[in-house]
Amino acid sequence: MVSSRTILKAFPFIFILVPALSAISKPVVVNLRETAVLICNSTCNRELSWRFKTNNDNLKVLNCVQGNCSEGDGFKKRAKIGHGHASLTLLPALYNDEGWYEAHCDSKILCTVHLDVLVPTTVNASVQQNVTLPCYARTEKQIADDAVNILWKKDGKLFLEVKNGHTSYGSGFTQRASVSLNHYRDGDLSLSISRVTPSDSGLYQCYYETEEPGHPGAVTLTVTAHRSTTEGQMGDDLILDLFSLEAVAITFSNSEGVGMLVCSVDGINSICDPKYKHRVGVVNASLVLKGLSSSDSGTFTVKDNMGDIVSVCILTVKGVPQRHHWIALLIFFILSTILIGLILCQLHKEAQQRQERVNNRLTTVEIETTPLTKNIGLSQEETRHGVPEPPDVPHTPVEETSPEIVMPTDKQDTSVQGFN
């Protein structure tokens, strides 16, 4: 048992240690080549200097006297002091910047800060995917469950912890994450997260035993919005997945970039713009927009209660409303019937006109040819005075004979002469 005398002897050392401890702030953790801000809220009206502690010496980072500052070797054009306080900013943070930093006002220590520079592994995922963040360590192969210690931090805050075999979660984190105690014996401390959301994006660090870092030292998880392109017909319904989020907002932007709030949904309750109020319903963590029209062509965006984009749906509405298909078909049939009737009437009318023209030509020809036929064989005078035709008289054919003419021959002449 510690005696009171021993405690009294230790008092001087405690009083010396307390100011030093009060000057030490929480470690600053940044990714390689990002901006590191070493917080020191104290002020100094005299010479302010920042030193980087190494094994052998304290290297000059930055010295400032009455607002005039100079950087040390290795920190040229990367170090500066904040306005109104003594905080140090390094941009970018390099891998060998990791270590202890001290701020001095003349010879007095104002702040002591440790900088951790990480080279993280990057894991990319889209909303609602399941991911595994890798982490490995040299663990005992036959350790009991109640002796397992695993710690995962997200952005420097507790995310998941397994202590003496029991799992707990940080404030505000749901039980969608897990580690395997069996895999721990194999040196696998990987973290599994199901149905990731944009709020899960961040920097994750893995530790085991007494906060010994695993490998890799950090994992950056980037969750991107779920994107889809949909083509719908007029009169259809659009279903937007809300990804089981408690509170979301749905906005719409048309092709000209004009946007408006469609609905705010909290569970099964929704508050919608009057334009959408009678067309919207929430069913099974989905927003149903009924009776699509051409004005619904555009981009629908779902955001969570932190304003992060959860999903983007690009919609194109085409065609004729399905519920009015029969009306369209009926109108088409009526118009087609009328058109066909008009065409048939026109064809019939043209056919009649052609027939009339043919008949007229035939009548004209008959009238012109009949007088010529009746006047054939008449003299000009008879034709002129119109002499009537004689009555029909039976005609008996008469056989005409001609006298035979005998031509004299030479013998006949001789006989006649001798007779004489």
C-alpha cells in the first residue's frame, strides 16, 4: 500500500508533469499528400517557433517574429501559421513528416502534437453494396474468444470494437459491420460492412491488442451514388429505390436544368410538392411515381438527411399512354375508314366520269357517220333535194347472149373465088 509520505514526495513531479500533459493534443492523422493542421490554440506575441523532434535533434519547421516567418530545410513552401493562433499547417504532408512536433513561444512550450501520415488502401463501392476493408496482423493462433481485442476507427472516432470477445459500436453507427473472431486467429482483422451508404465514406484504421496498428495502416472507403438510366412509356409508373433510409429527399431536374423538390420522405410519411402530391406513394422503401408523362423526362436524385447523393435516375418517357391505347386504336381505325371511303368514292367518281366521256364520244361518232351511209349512190341533186328511194321490185336475172362472129379463113376465100 502506498503511504501518504510517498504521495507527498511525488507531488512535485506531478505538478511538473501536468502542464506538459496539458500541452499534448490528440494525434493528427492524415493521408499522404493531404493537408495536415497541427492544432495549437495558444497565442504568442514574441518569437514563435515550431520544431520537429528527431532521435538526435529538433529540426526547425517554422520561425515567426512579428509576422515575419521563415521555413526550415525540408519544409520550404509547405509550412505556415494560422491567423490569430499558433496552429501549424503543412501542405502537402509527406511520408517522413510523421512524428512529434513542438510549438515554442521563446523558450516556453505551448503545444506538442503527434502527426501520423498514412498511405491508405482505397476501396470503392456504390450505394447498397457489401464491402470488406482489409486489415492483417500477427495474432495468436490459439487465442480464446474472450481474449480477442480488435478496434476499428472511422475518421478518428470509434466505429467497432471487440473487447474480451464482446462487440460494441460507436455512437450513431448501425450494426451493419462485423469482424470474424475465427479469422482473427488467422491474422485477418478485416471489417465487413453491408449495404453501404454515402455516410459510410471515410478513413478507417485498424488496431489490435493495445492499439497496435494492423496492415495496411488505413483504408479509405469511397461510396458513390447508385446511377441508372430508365426508359418508360407514357402512363407507366416509375419506382425509385430509397435504399431503406429513414429520411431522404427526392428532387427532379428537367432537360433545361430547372430543378424542384418532388418529395421529402421520412419512413412511410411523405411531404410532396402539389404537382406530385396525387401521383406519389411510398411502398416497401420505394417511391412510386404514377402516370408518367413527357414532362417527367429528366433526372431524379435521391439524397439522404446529410445531403449526400444516394442515387441518380435519368428517365426518358416515350410513346402513347398505355391506358389510352384502345382510344388511339379506335381513332386510328375511324380515320383509316374515312380515308379509305374517301379514296373509294373518288375512284368511283373518276370511273363514272371516264365512262361518260366514252359514251359521249360514241354518240358523237354515230351521229356523224349515219347521214353519210344513207346518201351513198345518190346524185348530188338527189342528195340535195332528198329524192325518195323507189319501192322494192322483184328482179329476175336475164341471160344475155351475143351473136357468134365467124372470122373468114384462107380456104373459104379460095372456094368462093373458084365458084365464081
